[in-house]
Amino acid sequence: MSNTDGMRQTMRNVIFVLLTIYGCHSHEGHDHGNVTAEVLYEWLEVDYTWPNEMTRHKAIDERTFIPANNAIYGIRLFKNKSFVTTPRLKEGVPSTLNFLVQVASTTSVTGYDILLRPYPSWEMQKLGDCNALQLVQNVEIDPLQGYMYIVDIGHTFRNSNSGVKCPAKIIIYDIVNDKEVHRHIFPENVVRKDNNYLNDLVLDYVNGKASFLYITDTLDLKLVVYDIGRDSSYFFHHMESMAPVMQYSNVTIAHEVVRVITGINGIAISPNFTHVYYSAVAGISVYQIPTSVLRNSKGGVKFGDAVRQVGSKPSQGEGMIISKTGNMYFSALSENAIYKWDFSNDSITYGSEGNVKMDSVTLVISNEYMQWVDSLALDDTGYLWFTSSRFQRFFNPYYGHAYMESSYTVWRAFVFDKSYNDFRYVPTQARVVEDYANHVSNCIGNILLVIFVCLFSLSR
């Protein structure tokens, strides 16, 4: 191992020691809100499950793998797998869609590392190959069929060394049987290959079957619709609700200001699948549109006549998700926080969801280390998972890893909720007790391991 690799490993070990104690105390003294959050995974720099060490070193030498340029954003869960995206926003990102794996390590204080395994394969990550994945920001999973809906932007973003621009596409992948089911290539008149950033997505169910996919295009300011049954796509454009608001283009996080001039981003759908909600990053307004409008490719009702503002968020945000019980969870970037809107309660107050306003908004959790919460997911045991990426520093050349601060974190907080499209399982109080007992047991084991390693080091 080189001196540089040794120093990096030492830094990772120190961070793990601190965060093991920090995470097992549920961030006592730092969390604010109704729940506490725990750090599940933490990286100073992410790494992958390479075929062998020689391949990894070659990728570093050829700059096809630049560890500092690999950022974790999207997260989705299916059974025992945690899927994460690493968008190709800079050069040196070898894989854009992955799942997390635990790999034995002789240099880590835990005896293992959490690495990213390219999904579905290394072959599907080939840069410049239009049959492979180029840049994936987010995915969605239908738990009923075990299908993953992968939205590929088709080209890498700024500071990347690939000049190839492929058509944007959707790949429907069977997770259970590990095979591709179908792919849809977006026509140029729906998604422009040289001017799109397909960002977030939700599934719409008709009679219990996944029938439509709604995707936000942050760069071209569109809401793109994919009709799954007809294998066709179209879009809606509405400047008033989808464009960035210059008044909110500056986002302040931990006394750092970053300028973000991006439009429609976060998207969520109500559990009865009657309305879709969305908002821009550079903005605080939340808008509602009936799915009856989105499902109609003929445009029977004008989008502008049907869309309406339902309220405002405490600050700019990215990810949002609605639970099966009718709670919308969304990030508030300037507050390092996640809020909850109980729109089911407000729907009763206003008589219907079509008339609802954002009155019942409460703080779920705020933590100084939750910097730039991007993606939110709900599992089938009542936990809200989310990623934080310190994105405000990602394009800033003055920041590196000099302060040994973790850059990318996967968090989990118990909210006693499940995803809008999870029709299978309702959390029970017995499961809550079991999960908490397992968490405490794991924490005690990790703390004892840390103490042992420290004592062993001192004795040498």
C-alpha cells in the first residue's frame, strides 16, 4: 500500500471511530425535531468493487476514476439491497448506478468496507456507449413487480471527458430475475439529448398496476410523462411553476452560499394517485397537478388551467416523497433539515385534496451535518432513508478533504411510515421494538470493537 493510500485509510478509520460513537448516540445534542437520525454509511471518498486491484490502479492512472469526483445522490431500497446513484457531473466517475455491498477489509477498524457495486454490471457503465448508462440521477422501484425504472440522461455533465451525447432513455430492469425487461428511447421532440437533465421521478398506478412514470427535467423545465402500457412519451411545460425563481437562486448552507439556477426538481405523488406535487430547487413554492391531466396525452385540459400552488416550503429543497399515510417529507437545504406536511389532515380541513393548502407543516429533523439532503426513500419497516452530499462544496476548488469531514452520508430515521407505492406491509409496534433492539446491539458491538482496536494500538 502506498503512503497516500495508507493516509487515506487512516483518515477513514479515524472518521469511523468518531462516527460510531456519534451515530450510536443518535446524534444527541445535535438533532432537532420530532425524531432522531442515525448514520448508516459514511464516506470521505467512495470506492467500487473492482474486478481486481490492477484494474483500479489503471483507472486512477488514466483518470477514469478520480475518487474525489464521485458523489452519492439518489437512493432507493428493495428487500436487502440499497441502490445509490453517482451522477457523472465531473470526469472520473466509472459507474453511475450501484448498490452497496459489505466487503472484508484488513485495513479497516471494522474489518469491512462499504463499497459500491456497479448495477446491473460493469459493462452497463461504459462511458460513450449509448447502449449503456451515461448519467443516472435517480431511479424508482415498483415493489410489486420488482422492477427498477432507470432514467438515463444520455450524456455526462460539465467537466466530463466524454463528448458523446446519446438519446435519453428509460430502462426497465427486473431486479429479482436480474434481466432487462424493456427500454424506451425518448424522441428528440420529447427529451432533447443536448439539453436535458432528467432528475427525479415517481410511478403512477392505475388499478394497482404501474402505468405511468412522471419525470422532472430540471434543465429544460418540463414534466415528462412515460406511458408504460403504450410505450409512448410526451411532456408538459409551464414556465410559471417550473422555472427557477431568481429571488431564491442563492442557497446558504453552513454559512456558505452557492448559486443554483435550476428549475423543476423534486416530485411526489399522493397515495391515492390523484395528484402530483413538484417544486423547483431555486424556489420554495409547491405545486399540484391532477394525474387526470398528466395521463391525457391529447391535452384535453390545459396544464396551466389545472396546476395550482398549494403552499411554500421553509427554504429551497430537492428531494420529496409522500408516504402511504399521506405525509409529504421534503428537504429544506438552508436549514439542514427535513420537514413533513400532513396533507391528509389538511385535505380533510379543506374538504378535498383538490383544494388542500400546506397548513400542517412540521419539522421532522434538523442536524448540522445533514448538509444538502438530496434524495429521500421510505423502506417497508417504517424508516425514512436519505442522503446528504455537501453539494455546496462539490464544484468549489477550495474545498477538498483537508478537514477529514465526511462528504457523503446515508442516514436513517424512524417515522413509522412507508412508501406511497408499497402495498405490502404496514409497520407494527413489535417490529419497531425489534429494529431498535438490533440497532442498540450493533452499536454496542461497534463501540467494543473500537475500544479493542484503540487498546491494541496503544499496546504496540
